[in-house]
Amino acid sequence: MIAWPVILQYAGQPELEYVADAPAWQQMADDHHMHFHRGDRVIDSEGNLYRPIEHSDHIELQALGSRISLNETVSLIQNHQAATGQCCVAKLSAASIAECVLLLKDAD
């Protein structure tokens, strides 16, 4: 079961997207006619990793059976914030992956 909200991470890019819930995920996919690369992944609020799989009428989030560490998640957020021109990103810290996800929400 996906722990919403989630972060969408694009393969090879520092850009991350915050997605609040399943309806927001489907709406984003519909609005942007999303096309995913094999390396794109979704990180849920518990650190579980998923791969977006495109179908004709929806985008499935396939569980990868692995988790991301808190340190790696913080690093992803720092890289994202640096790419968007925010300062002092090295000072960013979080006590949990769920907190990291909310930091991304608050940054947008």
C-alpha cells in the first residue's frame, strides 16, 4: 500500500515533484500526458520505492520491493533545492522520510 504523499524522481535529473495523493497522481498524469523513463521512480512517505508503468488508461505504481534511506532522500531534496536556486541547502535536515516529502511540498 502506497503511503501518500509521494515524491516523483525523474531519472538522471535533480527535479522532484510532490504528489499529495492518488487522485492528484492521476490528475497530474492526465494533465501532462506523462511519459516515464525506466529509471524514474516514486518514493512514498515510508521510503518504499515504486516504478511508474504506463497503461492506456492509467499509470500503475509497481512496487520495487526496496526502500530508500533517509540520508539518500535528504540528498535528493538538497539536489532538487540547489537546482531551483535555493540557498543554504547543505543545512537541510529531516528526522524521517515523511518529513522530507513535506519539505518538498513546502518548497513549491
